[in-house]
Amino acid sequence: MQIFISWSGERSKALARALKDWLPNVIQASKPWLSEDLPKGTRWSQVVGEKLASSGVGILCVTPENVDAPWLQFEAGALSNKFDDARVCPLLLDMAPEQLEGPLTQFQLTTTSEADVRRLVGDLNDLLGPARLSDMVLHKAFGRYWPDLETEVQKASAIPIGSAGLQNVVRALRKGGLPEPELGRTVSFKGGFESHLLYATAFSLAKRRIFIFGRKNRKVFDKEHEDFFRTLAERRVNGFDFRCLFLDPTAPNDLVAEAHVDKDFPSQLRRAVVAASDMLTRHNVPPSEVCKMYRFHRTTAIVVIDDIVLFSPIAFDEHGRARGLTKSPFKIVSAADSLGSELLGNFEAAWRGAGAFTA
């Protein structure tokens, strides 16, 4: 049985390569093919067309950054025109089925979890008809070789997304319910900064780093995001960089009072610092290694997710007190852009000048 494996982008390609090498170990009759197998000098479009026509099933390696890739959509359409939907299998890397939108949602979606891949392999085996493996043989083969694929999936997931990260964040925020953004040099949202949705998006998409230049960061360390902090210690061992700046509760009283319009902000800040320390300590992350405290008036709030920067200028009331940011507008820009680079530099400078974190 020939299996056409469709990919677009580096992480998708890594997953496709892993599947190509792994599937014949579990189902010996399978013959996976992906476009990098083309001999030099062949007519690419002709050979791909022939493989699409002769394949018995198609697996689409889908990642958050390639869901809109034209060629992936074309190959999905070509496969669906030939088969019923059961023979077109989008395999989702770093995505839950509910995060997908568009034409690919018509197919039976599979994640890279062990249970889902086992079901996918069972479906492929059933397509062999009389030549199918017995359930016992398939079960043993899957159990033996699953750790190999699991390792390769983790490697594919860890490949940096790069500039496509901006598209991923915008898509996740739109799907989460924020209004349609305005597009230009920056992507502008009319509201939603410092919301749970924004932090959930950061925690789910970031592969290399998250930097947060906040005030009290209460929502960051809320129990709603505890799943991220459960994994943070292991992520840091593997090179993940998490850093969070707090306003220092022991800063001069007038500075703390002007940092937020709420009259009880000083007590809110102290409680938030303690909550952050408790969350990090509970999950074996030394708070002093990932958090620091600053003692100056902040003019811009910043969140860095890998290679993109989200930022919102601070607005003040008539008394010079900073307004809240939960519903404020914000913008997104690539860290490679001069503006993004400047904002990232601002965070780094604040981090270098900040004091030790104490709860």
C-alpha cells in the first residue's frame, strides 16, 4: 500500500521524514512516499501528480504555521477528490483538533499522541484487506517501535518556528475570540492585552522563550496556566528561557501608587508576588532564577514569544496613574523588525538593571 505523505515547512518535513522511516517497521506492506524522494532531474509536478494518483491513502503533516500553506491545501484537495474522507488523514503536530479551522476540518483529525497514532495505524492496517496484520502482531510491532517515533516527534516539535510565529499567535488570538486585527508593519488588536487568552497563547506556542515585562503578573501565575509551570523545570533543562519582571513592592510609595489606578494596588502586588513564588517553588523552579524586580516607571508592557514581540503603551488617568491593561489595545511585531528589536532590547536592559526577586 502506497502512502502519500504531504508536508510544508521544516517541522512538518521532520515529522513526515519520521513517519516515512517508521511506518514500514510497524506495517511492513506500507510504502510511504514524500516529495523529497524525487530523483534529480525529474519533473517535480508530474511525479507528484502520479504519486497522488497511485497512492491508497494520504497523511498530511499539519503544524500551526503551515495550516494555510497553498501546496498542503492543494494536496489535501487532490487526495479528497480521489478518496472518501477516511483515507485522508491530517496528522496534527502541536495542535489540538479544535484549534484547526478551514477545509482540513472535514477529515478525521489525528494528533501525535500515542493513542491517536495507534488508531491511525490500525486504520491503515485495515485498508490492507486480506493482507492486514493480525491485531496481536500489530499491537506488538507498535509497542516495539512507538518510542522511536515519539522521540522524532519531540525533535520535530522542538524545531524553532521562526518568523511564522507571528501568524501563529495572530491565528490563536483570533480563534480565542479577540476582534479582527488591523494588518500593517505591525498587527494591531483593539483589546485583550494581559488577558488569560494572551498568556494561554504564549504558553501553548512558545518553543524557545517567553519574556514578560509586567507589573504584578497575576494572570501569568494563575492556576489556569499551571500546566505550563508543571513542565517549566524540564523545559529549562532543555534550554527554554522564561523570564518575568515584576514591579518591586518595596519601591518608593509614590512610584507604586502611580503604577495602577486601583487604590489597593500595593496589596494586590504583594499578593501576586507571593503567588508567583508559590507557583514556581511548587514546580521546582527557583523563583530568583526566572523573576526579577524593577523600580522605575514602565512606559510599555512587553511580552516576547520566541521571535515575536507583543506590546502595549501604558495609558494614564488625569492624576498620572497608570490604567489597567486587561482590555487595552496592543500590537504584535517580529523581533527581526527594527521596532521589535528595540522593544526586545528594552526588555533586556530592564532585566539587566532589575533587582533580585523576593517574596
